[in-house]
Amino acid sequence: MRAYRVEPTTLKIGNTVDGSIIELEGNTTLKFKSGKVVALPDEFEVLTIRGSEIIAEKVRNLKVGDLIAMPRRLPSNNQYQKLDNKTPLTSKVNIVPKLPHILSEELAYLVGIISSDGYIRKDNKIVLINKDKRIISKFKKLIKRLFALKVGIISWKEKRKGKIYRWINSIVYSKALKEYLAINFGLKEGKKNEYLRVPEVIFNSPKSVIAKYLQGLFDGDGSIIIGKNNVAIKLTAKNRDFAYDIQELLLFFDIIGYVKKTRNNLWEVVISSRINVEKFKKEIGFSHSEKAKKIKKAISKKKVRLIQIGRIIKRERNKQKISLRQLCKKLGIGETTLRHYENDDCLPKIRVLKKIAQVLRSKELLKIANSKDYRKSIRERHKLSGFGKFTNDDVLPKEIARECILQI
């Protein structure tokens, strides 16, 4: 079990000291707007916001609408993980000369694409189905480079609702490879939705390895939705736990995704807002030719200009020779909140900015508060969390996301 903690004094995310979990009697199930469902002990303390201060509150005292501090960016491991590369006993025909003993970026991508668009049969065949020739070619090269195996290619057509779809099957036959994937990554024969999870070895790998694993997943089951004013990336999964695993992996890259259930009893991991989509393109990206072109086109659309208000507030405060503490006292807000405003960690509400402008006698700040651009900036900053609209009284640093309780 993976365990992370929010350090109360520094508000930084880190691993638990000994990796242990304290078990307490009596659990409360919390459902968040992001789609997460978490069961926590009643006496367990979490960080929440009361007014403009951060306090530790017991779970039993929480209410619907409270904002809970959750990891936004997870710490990653810099060491490549070792794998079990002992060749399983098999017939001479299926002997693999060598099996990788280290989880590399190339192997992580291969595991990701098999987890999404591939399946394993009882007759020791690993099959990948995709219509993108670039993906098929990459799969073929990786199998040959990593395992010294040949890949058979079969093309076929399918008619759906009057449209003809062309698919390409890549087939590799090897009992040794089948057992290797099962031992190290939990990839077994049969229906994936019954068992599929992100392997623990992926979570413990460097970010570069995690990125390639995610790229493989999204190359297979990912899609891009382009709207008038926004763009989103979706990944469809049949397994609920698998969807939440992917949501957690995205946190290694400061990418917020939320999980939702569809009408077809499937699960979607949705990455919304331009900021998160741009991070995905930069940190993970697509190898799929059509998806790569589509995301590039979506990102190139006109952006909403995000106003950086912090330096202006600080400049006007220094101009009036008012200390941070004095201004906080006049505004009736905490020093931590104002410090985050000045560092551009969050934007003040329009009414708060107008009050700041009034106290500092700043026409510039008042003009910004009344502008349409500032309203757009606030809306875009709200989307940054990927969880919908929240209060903007955010006193938490960038490493922490605010999970809003929807149901207790």
C-alpha cells in the first residue's frame, strides 16, 4: 500500500516515515467532487480550511462542502526498478534469449499499450489491436529489441453503423513472454477488466518511466475532446480501481484528472482545462499519429490570458508603505492568504480585490477587478484544479489540491 503525508508545518507532500498505516476503529466514507471515494477512520485528522486558516480536523467533524488537502504532486523515485527475468521453463521453440531485468522507458510503454489495446490468450499469444500504423510499427520494434521475438501482422475490416473501420492485429507467440508479463506486471490471460491495475513497480519508477507507461495507455484508450472554449483528454477504463490508479499516476506530473462513471458502466479519467492538457502534452504526450496532431491543433487555439495580479498588489502595498500584516488587518484576512495572492499561487475574488484596491487607493487594481479578463482568469484558475468551481480562498501551496466533499 502506498502512503503519503502532508507535513503540517511545511505543507509539503512526502512519503510516510516508515510506510506504515495506522488502523483506527470506525470509518467514514467521503465522496469528493473529483470522483474519489475514500474511507477514513473517524478519529483520523486531515488538513482543512476554516476561514483563512489551515487546521487539522478529525474526520467525524467534517461537513459536506469542506475542502480537504490532498496531494497534487506526488514525490517520485529516481531509481529504475529491477524485474524478475528468470526465463520460465518452456519448450525449446519458445525460449527467449534474454528478458529485461530493468524496467526501462521502452518496456513501460510496451506494458501500457498492451494494458490498453492488447490482450493475452490461453494459447500463449499476445495480441495488440490498433488502426494506427505508427503504433503497430513501434510495438513490432520494441518486441524485437527487448525480447528478440518476431511479430506477425494481420489486417482486417469491420463495418459499424455503415462505416468501415480498418484494424491491424499484431501477434507475438511466446509462453516465456506471457509468464514474464504476468509475474512482473500482473498482465494475465482473459478479460482485463476483472483484474487490471497499475503495477506497483510502475508507481515506484522514475517519472520518465511513468510518463511512457501513461503514453502507452492513452495511445490505446485515450481520446481528445475539443470544445469552443476548452479541450479535454479522456481515458476509458472498464475497471474502477484502474481508473483511480491512473488518476494517482497523473499527480506525479502535477496533472489533475477526475474520475466519473458513464452510462455504459465504464469509467473515465478526464483531464480538463487547457493548463492540465498542456502539461499532459509536455510531460507525457502521444505517439499515436492522429492523437498527436489533434492535441497539437487544440493547444494552438487562442488562449485565455491569465492575469498575474500578485506583483501589482505587492507593488501598490510598498508604494503606500503598508506592511503585509497591516494590510491583512485592514482586509480581515490571514497573512498566509495574502502571501499566496502576492506569489500568484491563487487569485483573490473580485470583491476581495476591490477591497484591496480601496485600502491601497489603487485605480489600477480597481480597473483590473472590473475587467472581463480578470473574470476569465478566475474561471480558468478554477478549472486548474479539474474538480469544478470552488471557493478561491485558497491558502494551500501548489503541491496540494483541494478536494471538495460531496457526500458523507
